[in-house]
Amino acid sequence: MKPHIQTLISLLTKKDFKALLVFYQQSNEIENIDQLAFLYQQGQKSLSVFEFYQQIATKFIASKGLPESIINQINSSDTLSFFTPALQQSENFSKINQKKRNSLHFLLAGKALSPELPPFNYLRSMMLFESNESLSAALTQRDFKNLTPIEAYMFANSNCEKLPTHELTALLALIEIETKQQSIDLKNYTSIIQAVKNICVKQNITVNEGFQRTLIIATYYETSTNQVINDLSN
């Protein structure tokens, strides 16, 4: 076990929270990532300890800022849930890495292996019931490929299962929130179509009206589903 994790465990066992914070602040970013990952893993073991470890991670991040290297690790519902209080602080939802991607880009694009359906309803609920101007602004941020988080979902998320009705409704609401803040860049349509074509070929998906992503693309780019189906089929 790495020495900085051993020290973390020792201080946690002693419940010396002041020393814990000082130790985290004195550690380098690589060590900080390991420490936050350890807290996350411990928090996933039981609901009874989830909030305890979440609060410590939130205080760590509040004291030193959101480490850039953790942005791409927030790519699942579980990681989002654990780090939500930290992301809500200091506009951390809008913090980007070197490729200009924020946590929403990675969350909606999903993991490279076994991607899950994004928690659109959870995100929409946060916008509706909590003060999340940073979250709303993060929806409009464009990465180095000029893609917003929702476009990153269409472009890269290879989980093509049909979204449950409440998740689809939430996604459409998020699209509306984005389009009220900025215009859709129609130049991205072609690259989205090509990326989804590749996903369909790899998974042997038949493109028709039953393929839900055609509806999502059509809604986002304000075109007809027939046009999307035609473009995906050619």
C-alpha cells in the first residue's frame, strides 16, 4: 500500500480531521487523486458510511480546488453522486482539462468500456431544485472538438439502449436549457452522423425509427428524423 494512503487510513482511524486536511493539502496532485479515489471506494461499500467519506472528499476539494486529473474520472452515476457536493462548489462543474472538457463531457460520453446510460434526470433535477448556475453553464462549454456535453453523448456514448421515458424527457429539457443559452453549431451535425454511423456498424444496429438516437439528433439539430435516418443510412 502506498505510504500516502497508509497515512490517510491512520488519520481516518484516529478521526483526526484537522491533521487529515493538512496532510491532503501538503500532498501533491497525484497523491490527492489516490486519496480521493480511496475515499470514493470506501464510500461505495455501504450507505451507512457514504456521507462520511463524501463530506471528507468535499472538504478536501474545497480546500485545494478540483484536481484537473479527476475531471475525466467523473464518468458514471456513482462518481457523479459522490462528487456532486464538491462539483457544486466554486464553479467546479465548469472546470475543464487540457482538452477543454468538463465533467459533464465525460459523464455523458460514458466509459470506454461498458458505458451506462447517463443520469439525465438527476442533472435536470439539480438544475430545477438547486442553485446550479455552474452546471447550467457547463452544458454550453465546447471541448477541443467543438462539442458540448450533449453532443459528446451523441458522438461517443456507445450504449444505444433506449432511454427510459423520464430520462428522455430530462434529456430534451437539458437540450432546451442549452439552446436557450447559445445557438446550436450546425457544423457539428456531419461529425455526429459519422460517429453514430461507426457505432451502428460496430454493434450491427439497424437504423430506423425505432433507433432512439435518431430522434435525439433530430431534436438537437432541429431537423426531421427521416433526414437523420437517411444520413445515417448513406
